Amino acid sequence: MIPNKLNLGCGKYMEKVIPYKKYKEENKLFRKTFKILKGQGLKRLVLDGIDFVWHYIIPRKKFVYGGKVYKSFVHWYNPTWRGDREVEIPIILDLIKEYKNKNILEVGNVLQWYTPIHHEVVDKYEIAGGVINQDIINFKPKKKYDLIISISTLEHVGYEEEEKDGGKAITAIKHLSELLNKNGLLFFTIPLGYNLILDKFVLNHPKIHKKIMTKINNIWVQIPIEEYTKNKRGFCLFGYLIKN
């Protein structure tokens, strides 16, 4: 559980954090359902419901990442089976288990839509329990982290602001690496083909280890970097950087 008041060591940013208890009370299932109903209509809600039940009751598809076998992640919110969340979530959750009782930061409020979390979150726009609403570029906590994770978020940094800046995501990665403890890990995912400036930086960075996954015959598979079709959508990059 996220405590009512997080000891984030962030000084002036603390007042921007909503107590988790209050958010939990306001985040019931019917509120999420209403959000879908309001945004997409009753027909879409019914179709999504049927689709979810079907994917939930059939045997979960399996995929391999880094030599380990995972089960695809199925959740009704932002239907995971239709996109990268199907593989991103199980891989990230497995990584978090390895860092139990360590200092963890999540950039972009993603995981708590799917599961309870116990770590700190920074998200510039999304108002939610325990989330610090701060531009990651300006986020300067007093402590360092053992693990920093980001799920399909970095590609949006600077890219969807009034003055579009595709290179701001690069600055964000450099800044995040400075927030790591020695031997700390920055692990992130991005959908290739969205922010081409960021794609080029990550693909060519010698210290960023990367793996690319895509769906072939409706199964997620890892492909060699050289087989990636540049600027084409449908590819999910998993990147990680270790601070020496």
C-alpha cells in the first residue's frame, strides 16, 4: 500500500501529491467504467467487455524475453491484449520483484492502473494517488534510486507540448541516469516509430542495452536489432542503462 503521506524527500513538490487513501476511494471500478462509457460510448464498452472475457478465459499466450518465459498480461483497462502493455507489464513487474525493498521510481503513472504499487511515481499531468505532478526534467529528489522504470512514457516527454521538442526525451534519459545509485538500473520501454528523434538516440547509444519485440502471427517475439524496419510502428523497444 502507498502510505497516506509519502516521504519522498522532494521538498516543495510534496504538496502536489494526492494522499493515496483519498485517491483509492475515488478510483472504484465504476469510475473507470464511466470513463470508458463517456469517452467511447456504450457499444465500445460492451465490445471491450466481451473481448476482455474472451481473452481472460482462454489460456494466456506465452512469450520469451531475455531467455525467460512470461505469460501475456490481460487487463480490461486500456485493453492490454491489443498493444504493448501485453508484454511490458509482466516484464516490468518481474523486474520490480527483483528490487524489493529498494528505492524505485516510476516515470509516468502506468502500473497502478493495473496493480497495487509500493514505489514513487512522477507524472507531469496525471492526477492520482501518490503521484508527483512534476516535469521529470525538473524533478530533483534528495535521494538516489536503485531502479527507475518507465513504460511507454519517455517518447511523450516534450513531444506533445505546445512547443514540440522531440529531443527533450533525450534530456530526460540523461537526467534520470543521474538520479541512480551506483549500479542502479534505468529500464524503459518505448514504441518505435513514434518519436523518431528518441528512436535514433536510443538505437545508436552504445551504453543503452536494447531488445526489440514485435508481434508475428499474433505472438510476441524478440527480433534482432538489424531486422527492425526503421520508422515503422508495431515494434516495442526495451532499453536499459546501468550506472557505473
